[in-house]
Amino acid sequence: MNQQGLPFLLSFKVFTQINSSLAGFLRSRLAGSHRTQLNDLFGEGKVRVDGRLGTAEQSLCPEQIVEVTLDQHREEDADLNWRLLWEDAELMAVYKPHLLPVSRTTRNLYHTLISLVRRETPYADARLLHRLDSETAGIILLAKDRAADKRWKPNLDQLIAKKVYHAWVTGEPEWEQKTVECELSERLESPIRSQMYVVDPNERALYPKPKFSRSIFTVIKREQGRSQLRCEIFTGRKHQIRAHLAHLGYPIIGDKIYSHQGRYYLRRLDTPLTDEDLQRLGSAYHQLEATELELSLQEGALQLTSAPVIRDLSEE
């Protein structure tokens, strides 16, 4: 969370001429609970434009900075250092760091990838075309506005031709390459509702929505007790890589759901994990990163890459 006692500060850059008032600008950008407080925020001097007190009726110009102070608001810490990798007229590919949610959670309204992109670029209506888990880093594709989202989201399977991840896992596989083809599903009465399982054909009634999945895993390097893998996925199922690797017996280091029988995920629901807990997990977040994305565009194939910034565990 933001430091105890310090107010939460939101900052918006004005990129284009705004046809509405300052109040209208904020009304379209604040979460619902804060939109209802706008009159109080103005009255208490919590809204500033370029460092000066703002008024509800004033107009805005490009390059101005709007700041809103939310005294009682708290959010979970997140790594806010996203970066733009590529863009065209309708799409943008960005790098999302570990420990940054892509969209709103119960703990974060503004410390999210989509909120940051909307505040820090001209694309205040940007939309996520697909998702990464909060703890997973790497390349993610966005539409710049509602029209682009409507055009591309139904055709995402044709747009994204290849998705590749890198992961550090516990153990040293005997194989060099392994293909996994199976059905994945949540499981009835699972202690972790979001956990995905490889469907057991002898107990199909326990798996409510089985879906086919396919991944290919290739060993990049082996070290004592751990390995780095290249993970190419051909379907986009929830937790696909994490569930597949756990099923193979090589859970991703730091994965709170799929390693150590999920005990650290369940423990975290009641109390923050200790340094000792994180040491046993091997990392504060699961060591998984989306490193390659190939797009099939009208002008041809586009290869997007991002050198993995996962800490090289061999350097410890």
C-alpha cells in the first residue's frame, strides 16, 4: 500500500484540446466512488492544474498536468514502470512489469496497466485485447479506442500468430522438449476456486468446463534444482502454462497456486506472507514472462520481442 499517512496522488496529463470542463474531464476518468466526491474534492482544494488550485468550470489545454489528492484512498504496491514497445494507428504493444494488475482489482483501482496507459498516453479509451496475470510480466496488446477494440477483439486468434513465454521452474526435466495436449478446467470443490486442473478422464463430472489446450516446452538451461524453459502456447486457456508445468511436475518458481500444493496462496488470504515464506517459494512473484508476440497484420508478419527481465536465478 502507499505509505501510511501519505495521501494518494493521481496525475493526468492533458494530451489534446478538451471540450469539457475540468470537472467533466475528471468525471470521465475517476472511479465511481471518487466521481461522487468531486464537489468535495474541489471544495477542499484537492484538485490542481499545473500546481495551482483547479476549479470545476475551468477549461484545459494540451500539456497541462491535472493532479487529484485522495486522502483516504489506499492501494496495494505495484510496479508502475510499463513501457511502450510498438504502435500503429489502432493498436499498441506494451511491456507490463511483474506485480502490476492489468485491470481493476479489489485492492487497486488506479495502480493498473490499463489505468496507467489511459492517464499517461493520448489514448484515454484504450482497451485490453488480452490479459496477463498480475504476477506475470511481458508483452501485452491493447486497442487504442473502442472502435479498434470492436474490430480486433473478435479476430484475436487471427491477429496473434504466436505467443512465447520464458519461465524458471523447480526441477531439471529429463526431456529437451515436451508437448502437452489436454483439457483444462476448474475443479468442483477445489480449495482454490481459480485453480485450473488437467482433466482426469475417469472423473469428468468434477470438471465443469473442460477446454482443449496445447503447449510446447523447450529447455533453455538447467541448473542445480531448477531450469529455464521456453513456453510456446497454441491455445489461450486460463493459467495454461502454470497448470501444464505443475502437472508435469515442474511448477514455476514463486507460483503461490501451483507449487507447494497452494498452501502459500491460501495462507496469503489470511495474513501477509513472511520473508521465510517467500524464501521457500523462491520468489515474491511467479517467474513467468511473455517474451515474444507475433502479429499477423495486413502488411505482413510483425515480430515483437522483449528481452526477459526476470532476474537470472543463477546469479544468486
